[in-house]
Amino acid sequence: MTTTSRTGTTPDQHVLERFAAVVGSAHVVTEDRIGPDYHHDEALAGAPVAPRYLARPATAEETAELLVVAAAARVPVTARGSGTGLSGACRPVEDGLVISFERMATVLEVDVDNQVAVVQPGVTLAELDAAVAPYGLMYTVFPGELSASVGGTVGTNAGGMRAVRYGVTRHNVLGLQAALPSGELVRTGGKLTKVSTGYDLTQLIMGSEGTLALATEITVRLYPRPAHSATLMAAFADLTAVMRAVPAVLRTGVAPTILEYLDTRTLEALTRAQDLELGIGTGIRAAAQAYLVIGLDDRERASLDTGIDLLGELLDALGALDIYVLEGYSARLLIEAREKAFWSAKASGADEVLDVVVPRAAMPEFFDGATALAHAVDAQLIGCGHAGDGNVHLAVYCREETTRDALLHRIFALATGLGGAISGEHGLGRIKTAHFTALADPVALALMRGIKQVFDPAGILNPGVILGGKAVP
């Protein structure tokens, strides 16, 4: 991609000096000295944008003071963690400031008794996992990319395959410290598993994609790390059969950790890209159109075996063409391959990857409708996703931009018409905001704009994201 060039003036020396006074001159970079990694995230659509300023604060106080300077100078601000997002939420604004949290990347506390960890926003999921593993604990939000920062997952309310059992980020973040454009720091929530006192500001900031406040400290819920795990993969003749099996699996009470679907083209692409051999016979490959992947884990081996047997019998009764029980290395390889689905789609030339969410029961109707919409414009959809919570991931192959944009809008309209939403876990960013504002309830949009005005009256925080509009004047 070609980075969008700047059309404004050169950096304002006074503003630059004020940023440097906050974080030190060594931690402020301008214009051509800002590396291209800071111009984009992993979204497939849209061109990278070069910001005017890059600042790396070391503390919450420095973050808040940077916002004061930016608000006074009307400089738009985009927060950045690891840059692994898929919707352009951390793609900067031209002539704006990127606040990178790479110097705020410390696990501040692991509280075993309360089963929480307190971390700075730049901590990656891999670093958090390494910090809590010695205590036999784990953080359960895992969107498939361990290099993602905890702050970034807060911004987008990231989910992942484990959400069917443990929920998405908003179910696992108990409290925040956040910097406001006023220069104030606010604390919300804490080491509490429930609260009924006033408005829930933690949840309001969660998923706001850096448009309301910037999280500077995050308190996350931890769970015991299971000792035993296994993965079942069931082949079915079509996707409708897979979706019919999902509620039956959930009704057993086995509580799967992972409940995923893969269409046959996605499975073939993943196994080919990852050189994965699953032992699926030629006959099953020819007959199966979709697969259900069920991950189980337990503290006790006997309980895990009971769950495997129960689900195996159920899947057989529901018409599975074949059932594969994978453990250890084979199971890990399959889950890792599923986690790399985005990269496989990107490598195969996908033009966009969607994360539409619909009620579970509506998934077959959504798939049929989306497929028909794609065929009407000679586009192709290849899919996988979180069957347990209705989160559909579609790789879209449609090269012509105008045609693709119209197709995406029709797919989003279909999803919302079925009671769903445009994004289940990637966020709206700069890629999907226009579709959201066109399809959303006007009353809800007006309320959101009012909330934005209260938090960010100067309009400097990630302008154009979620609510649309242009950068600050």
C-alpha cells in the first residue's frame, strides 16, 4: 500500500516543544522519522496514513498531559498498542498525534487471592500469559494474536474462540484507569466481580476504540489454568447441520471452551497453509461441506473423558459424517491453524475480512442470504467463525472497490435485519463506521454523540471512528 501523504503545514514547533516537555525529546518523533509501522494496523482495506507526531509516554500522567496539549492545539489523537487490529481503529489521522503505549508495558500486579492482574496497556497477551502461568492462572481473552496488547483489546472489546465459555473482553475487565482530554485521570471499577453503584464507566469505555478516553491501567479477571484438554472435530454434510448441532451441544452442560465452525474451503486452506494432517479420509473430504470444532478442557481427566464421550454420542446422533478426537500436539496444531485464519485469508488475496454477529439460530439464514448477495456480483465468500456465539468471519473476495463496498453494506444490512450487528469483536474502526452510521438507530447515535461530547468536547480522540465525521478543525 502507498501511505497517504500530508497536505498540511510542517510540525508546529511550539506544539512539538510542549509534547517534548511532557515525555522528553527522545520520545517524540515527527514526520519522516516516524516509521511506516505506525501508519496502519492489519486492516486489509484503506491506505496507511502518516501522522505528524508520535509520542511514547511512560506514565498515566504523561498520557493525560499529552491529551491536554493536543486538545489545546486541536491535534487529533490516535492511541496505539501493538497495531494488530483489523478495522483501522489505530490508523492515524493525517497531521495527528499517535500515542504509542510501548513504554507502558508492565504487569504491575498478579493478585492470586482475588484472581486478577493489573497491567499497563502496552502489555501483550503473550507477556500477560507468561506472568500469570506460574500461579496456575490464565487470562481467557484470546483473539488469535498473542502479540496484541491488552489496551488494544480493551479498545475493540476483542473476543476470540474462548468467548463461548469465558465471554469477550468486557466480561473479563473489572476496572480501568483512563486518561481524559481534560488532563484528568479517572478510575473505574476495581478488583470487584460485581457492582451496582452508579453508571458503569468501565463498560462505557470498553469497546470505544479510543474515542472517549485512553486506558492507562487495566484490571483483568483470571481463571485457573486447566490441566487437561482435547479437541473434537465433526464433519457434516452442510452448514445447516453444523448450526443445528450447536444448541444441542450447549444444552448438554459440558461447557465447551471453543465451539467453532469451518467451511470446507477454509479448512482446506488452513491445513494447506499450516501443513496440517488431520487424518480426514478422501470420502469424508468429498462429502463434508462444513466442520464443527469443539474444544474441551478440565481440571480432571475423568471429567474431560466423560465430556468427550457424551459429545461424541450426540454428534453421531445428529448425523456427523465422522468424528475426530484430537489431543496434545494434534489438537494444538488445529487450534493454532484456526487462529491463523486471518493470515491465511490475507495470503490468499482476500479483499476484506468481516466479523458480523447474528443470533445463533439465524446463522443458516444469514449464510444463505450473504452467499446469494455475493453471487449476484460475482464475489466469493469463505467462512469460519465462533458458532457458539453467532460470530461469523467471512473472507470477502471482490476486487472492485465500489462493488465491494456496496456488497458489504448489503451484508451488514442483512445481519442487522436478523437482529445482529456489524462487528462482534474487531470493532468499527475507520473501515466500517460509515456502514454503522447509515444503519444504526438514529436515537442511539444521538445518545452516543452526546456521550462523546461529554468525554471529549474538543473532538480530538480518534475522530471519524464509530460516529463518523471529519478530524477536528
